[in-house]
Amino acid sequence: MKRISTVSLLALLWLGAVGAARAAELSRTVITSDHLNFDYERMIATFEGNVSIEDPDVRMTADRMLMFFEGTNQVRSVTATGNVHFWQDDRSATCKRAIYVSRSGEVILTGEAKLTQGRDSVAGDEITVHLYDNSMKVTPARLVIFAEKGKSRSLPFDAKPKSNRATP
């Protein structure tokens, strides 16, 4: 069960669901698929067909997902392909391929990639989210922001967890 819970952190981290401390408190995470193959020698789990991650804070679906583990059962990287969708609160993401690299804290979305928060969105052929410095790069970029009359606001898509944001 530890392997599956660690893997779900991909979705949790890049959508800004919760920090690592909060993740340890989450109840169970369930990953389902039509087929699961695990290569113990190479430490690769392959989920194929109707892949779904159900977690108290985030949901993810894809056609296929590869998880690469370190020798310590820690996730090294995750690649989800085909109809990739993430949902968390009022945020969602879609793309054809999503890659998470644990060491660098990068999530790379390619193929009609789009992030949406409320009515705001950003889209491009490639969106790279840098989790450790809370930034992103979009190529080519299309940003749509709806201004709210009389309210001061920050740009959408803050990658920091809501629970870790400072309150004024």
C-alpha cells in the first residue's frame, strides 16, 4: 500500500492539493486499471486501460501510467499517457501526456495541455510546472483571466497548497 500512496503524490503535488506533511495524514488512495504489471527487477509498475486514481484530495484518469521506483520504493518518476485528466477542488488539468520527475519537482504536460482554475485557464503545446519554486513555463501560451470587479487578485494556478498559504 505504501507504493500506491507515494505514487498518488504526483497528482497531489502538481495540483497543489497538500504538502508532504498533510499527505501522510490522508486516508487511503486507490489506483485501479484494467491491467497492472510490476517488474520487480527494473522497479516499474505499468497500469493499462481505464487508469484511475481516487484520493480524498485529487482524482486522476489516464489510458496508461508507468511508475518508476527507486530501490527504496520511493517514486522516481511517473508518466501518464492518453486522455490524462486531473481534478482537485475548482482546478483541473488535461493533456495527452504528463510526466512527473521527483528529483527536479517538475511536471511536464504535453499535447493540448490545459490548466483550469474556476473560469481562468492557461493552455499550450507544453506546460512545465516547477513545484519547488512555484512557477510554470507554457509554450506557446494562451492565458485567459476573468477579472472580478472591485477585487484585488493574484494570478491563477498557485502551485502551493491552499493549507500552506499565509492568511492576511
